[in-house]
Amino acid sequence: MSVIPRVTWFSDDDRNKIIDEAKQILEELGVFVENEEARELLDGAGAKIDGNRAYIPTAIVEKALETAPGRVLLYDRHGEIAMDLGGDRIHFNPGSAALRIFDRDSGDARTPVTADVIRYARLTDALPGYAAQSTGVIPGDVPENIADSYRVFLGLLHSTKPVVTGTFRVEAFAVMHSMLSAVAGGEKALRERPNAIFDCCPSPPLSWSDLTCQALIDCARAGLPAELVSMPLTGATSPVTLAGAVTQHCAENLSGITIHQLAHAGSPIIYGGSPACFDMKKGTTPMGAIETMMIDGAYAEVGKALGVPTHAYMALSDSKPVDYQAGMETAMGAIVAAMSGVNNISGPGMLDFESCQSLEKLVLDNEICCMALRLTAGIELRDDPVALPVIAAGIEKKEFLSLPHTKKWFRQEAYMPGDVIERGSLEQWRANGKKTAFDRAGDQVDRLLETHEVELLDAEVKKHITGLMIEESKKAGMDKLPST
Amino acid sequence: MREHLKSCAQAVLDGESEIAEELARLTLEKKMDLLEVIENGFVAGIREVGKLWEEGILFLPELVMGAEAMKAAMELLQPALETEGSDREKVGHVVIGTIEGDIHDIGKTLVATMLSANGFKITDLGADVPAVRFVDEAEKNDADCIAISALLTTTMPGQKKVIEELDKRSMRSRVKVMVGGAPCDEKWAAEIGADGYAGDAVAAVSLARSLTGRG
Ligand code: B12
């Protein structure tokens, strides 16, 4: 067996110190919990409640950690395992909830429409680097207040992969849950073979809004995996030191796990986040900062030590167009995430601090993800002796290309990138019109959208979830949905 | 006096709240010309801070600390100014908040801090604020401007609701409306009939100045 290449961020002592201090923070500083039900759960378990603030004794936190599962499985539309979260296994999915889409023709970001969301879902379905889809772009042609459920609806129609999503309003959970159940084959089936992850964000520092806390509780009860997206922003909403941010992140996640496990012990939960090394010049939240990636990798190590699956917003960029910066930041993030063993990595396709998605970048990033997946497969010895007889044969033939050994292994040893990666000669590049990676990605987007066929959703199920969606949109004042 | 003005500006530039407070106290004790000290001392300092930030020389913590020092001084000088009945051109009053359903408040708070540092009177309603409350507070405080932050696609329409509420109460002509936050842009501002959009806190100050003619 090969060794998975891994980075280590802390000594055991330092990591334990961070975890202990996080627990101490929950006991001494407490968490602000707006949600009444969550306060009641904490109260019932023995936390001290003072107004909206809950002081959580370490014993309760530790009990929650005991019941939280160490492995979380996600299933595709056929009920096959698509993600196996836990250990050092890594999976990619495109970043979620972009406000805009990058328009290839105008070279600028714009508001997406339903057709963009469908193209995005189909493309994600086609690309092998993505284990899951995400409700990645918010269409502007439906009422803003149904944006959260509508994007899940489109995702379920146009891709078979599980969905990484989240609610924007408390009321949205019910209809999203109904649609996901319908696709999974009922509520019980959904519980047994969940097809979606819900992001739930605590507000830094150490506070749970009513909405996100309700989502956490709803997920726990429905058995749908909840993903804690804690986001300390260094020097803005958390200590400016990286270790301080990791500690606050740990305390926020522990509070989330505790509330979640109190709502339903044993329900799946993921230790995650989207922190940033706050940019002190521009006042922005750069996902492409190396320090952001360091915080991510470091907290993943803490999450592993706590025995829960991990997640991070990595492999994305703050650049506006799909350019050098976009590729650089995305690839750095992907590799740091992979080598930190982050189980669920959200981000590919994204630009502009999680604000913009690009189909072309989604295609390019797929190559980064595939390469990162190759990297984490490590180096295997394949033969014993490792090389001596093959080298002997090579010496004899004066080359290796014609050796059966080469034919036997070359496909497994090397990842074969798609056409967007240029590995041809200068002459070929010239002959092909001197295209850039972005040009080639555009060609690939067009080709895949033309040729890739997404298996149709069962007609009955489709009718059912369309009915649910129409009901929602009527409530929001729109009688007819855009053509899907 | 010139030395004193320079010290006041410097205290703000250095983000030294305690020194700024001390200088404000001295101003009162020595019965110096309040308007002169504010305009050519503290305000000059905060303008410089904003300029240096835009030029990329100062960083956010320095910008915010400068604003805090400014606030600390003004808290002492403002009441004196009012009892003196001095007519420093009436300051603009801005009612600011993040719209209902939205808890993103980092950007909003930065904008509020910078506006306040630049002489605006601020009523900060916090986050998750219903449209009606913006208008209630604007009415109560006779405000010149409402500033609404929205970071979510689902909450943006709330900004429009504020404008509709202003219309309903026939207050629209008296109260300017500015909007901001990640999903907003010039186009959105125009679409909902807001008076302006700004992309960051320093731009928000210029916008507020040009909209209200004050600050
Ligand atoms: C930090 C953050 C959070 C924190 C907020 C903490 C806090 N106390 O504010 C937390 C974790 C709580 C959070 C929660 C959620 N978030 Co959030 N969050 C962000 C993030 C990463 C950064 C925002 C930020 O603070 N930036 C730094 C500040 C300084 O910048 P700013 O806010 O833009 O403000 C500047 C300017 O815009 C301007 N400005 C701002 N307001 C105003 C107002 C006026 C009048 C003017 C003139 C100017 C102005 O000046 C400011 C200073 O320069 C953004 C990503 C992004 N691209 O913005 C996502 C983002 C906004 N969040 C998002 C989402 C989805 C959520 C959640 C719904 C997630 C969930 N399912 O739980 C919840 C929201 C719950 C709710 N009901 O509000 C999405 C929105 C997607 C969409 N299509 O609507 C984004 C875009 C990320 C993403 N792609 O998923 N989030």
C-alpha cells in the first residue's frame, strides 16, 4: 500500500492545546444562540443559559463528539456511494451560491439566468473530478426569495450527483427536503442514503443566528448531513493570528456539533469552514491567500483529531477573470487541501471571493482536481523487485516504450489530462490557432454541453418536484417557471 | 494654535484615542475655537487617513483606529458645540443597517464607522432590520440619508421595500437612499430607484457627502 502524501500542521502538544482552549472558550465565554429550541436543548443537557448566551461544559461537548459519526456517506441518484467522507479521502465539488457568472463573450461577470444554472449542473455532471454538484449559481430570473430552493430543483433535474447546498431562509428547508426525498425514494430512503449536504454557518465570533441554527437542527432530525461553515476572518471577526483563528474555528465547530448531536445523536455532521486571512488593504476575504489555506489545512487536522469528517472552501480564486491568478490560487488551494486530507473540498469554478462562477474555469479546475486526486493516491511500488528487471530489459532494447511492463502500467501511473492542458509541441500549438487555456476551456465547455447526456429523472419524480417548485414560486408571486 | 491643530490631526492619523480625547479636553479647557479645531484639526486628520488608505499606504486596522480616535474626540466636542449653538454647517444624519433576513454586518459596520469618523451622525440599526424600521428611524431622527446593506440575493429586494415605504409616507424627496453589499451594483441601485451605490467604505463616504451635501 502506498503512503498518502500528507502535511502536518501542529505538534501533538500544540494541537491538543488548541482543542483544550476551544473547549475552555465554550465553558467560559459561551456561545450566543438566537434559536430558542437550541437553547432549550443545551439547557436540558446541563449548559448554563444566560439570556441568549449558553455556557457549555466540556462534558457535553465530549459526549457529542462521541456520538458524531466519523464517516459520512453521500449517494447519487442511483443510490450508489458518491462520497465517502472520513479518514484522508478527498472529494471535490464546485463552490456554492455564486451571485454572478463569468460571461466568456463579454469577458465580464453578469447575473446568471436559469439556462446558466442548467449548463452549470450538466457540466458538473460530466466532469469526473467532481464527486458532487453544488447549487453553485443563483439565477436572477426567478423571485430572489425562492433562489435557494429553485437552484436545488434545477440541480436535481440536470445532474445525478449528490448536492452540496444550504438554505437562505428558515422556510426553505421543508421544500428542499421534500424534493430531495422524492429523488431519493422517500424520507426513509433519504435518511439511509442522503443525497445532499447542507451548509450551516455560525457567525463569527461564536454566535448562531436563528436561521443557520434552525437549519442545523432540521438537518439533524432529517438525518441529512450538516456541514459547519465557520468563517473566522483574521483580525476582523477573529484573532488576527492564524493559531487564534484555528482555535476560534474549533470552538465554533464544537458548539455546532453539540447543538446538532443534542437535536439528534448520531446524525451526520461535517467539521468545516470558509475562513479567510482578511485583507487589511482592501477589506476583503481572500480565498486565494496562502494564510487562508494554512488555516484551512490546520483546522482539518484538528477536525481529524476530533474524529469527524472535514470540509473546507479551497481550490478557488479571488481573481475576476479566468487568468494566471485564477489558476495559481486554485491549484495552490487544491494541493494544500489534498495534502491536508480535507474530505470535502468546495470551491472549483469560483472567482471573486466566492461571488462568481465560470463554466470555463470549472473545466480547467477539473484538471486540477484530477491531478490532486492522483497526487493523493501516492506512489505505489507496483513490482518487487521495484525496477531492476525492467531496467535490464530496457537496457537491452535501448528504450522502454515497447516493453509490456510499460503498456501494463502507464495508464495507472499517470493521469491523462484533457485537451485543455497543452502538452503538445510549439508547432501544434501554432497550428491549432495559438489558443490559451481559457480558449481551449471554452471549446471544451461547448463540446461537453453538446455531447454529454444526463440521465433523465424518473417522469413521476420530475412531475412531483416540479409541482412542489411551482407551488413555491406561486407563493413568491411567479405563476410560471422559466423553461427548464 | 497651529501646533495644537497639528497634534489633533496627528492623534487621529496615529489612531491614538486617548491622546485625541486628551486634546479634545484641552480644547474645551482653553476655550479654543471649536469649529477651527474640529475642521482644521481632527477632520483634517481623518481626511488624511482616508486618503492614505485609498493610496494603499495605510491598512484597515489603521483606518479603523483612526476613525475610533476621531469618534472619541467628537464625543467630547459635539455636546459643547451644541450648547455653544455654534453653527458648524449642520452635519448629515445617516440611518444605516443590514436589511431584514440578512445577518452580514461586517461591511455595514465598516461603512458606519467611516461615515461617523467623517462627521456624519449615525444611527446604526444593526443587522436583520425590517424595511419599516429604517423609515421609522429616519422619520424619528429627521435623517438625511438611509444606507442599506444586503449581502444575499434573497434579501436584496428588501432594499427596494425601504424605498417603497419612503414613497408611501411621502418622505422620498427628503431622504436619500444609498445601497451596498456584494450582490449590489450601480445597475441594481438604478433599478430600484436608489440614489447611489458604493463599493467600499471610503467610497461610501464620498457618496454620502455628494448625496447630502454634508459631512
Ligand atoms: C463573512 C461572510 C459571512 C459571515 C458574516 C459575519 C458577519 N458578522 O457579517 C456569516 C458566517 C455569518 C455568513 C453567513 C451566511 N452567508 Co455569508 N458570506 C460571508 C463572506 C465570505 C464575506 C462577507 C464580508 O464580510 N466581507 C467583508 C466586508 C468588509 O465586505 P462587504 O460586506 O462586501 O462590505 C463592503 C462593501 O460591500 C461595501 N458595503 C457593504 N454594505 C454597504 C452598504 C452601503 C449603504 C454602502 C454604500 C456600501 C456597503 O462597503 C463594505 C466595506 O468595504 C461572503 C462572500 C462575499 N463574496 O462577500 C459570503 C456570502 C455573502 N454569504 C453567503 C451565504 C449564502 C451565507 C448564508 C446564507 C450561508 C448559510 N446557508 O448559512 C449565511 C447567511 C445567513 C443570513 N440570513 O444572513 C453567500 C451569498 C450568496 C447569495 N447568492 O446570496 C456569499 C456570497 C458566499 C457564497 N458564495 O456562498 N456569511
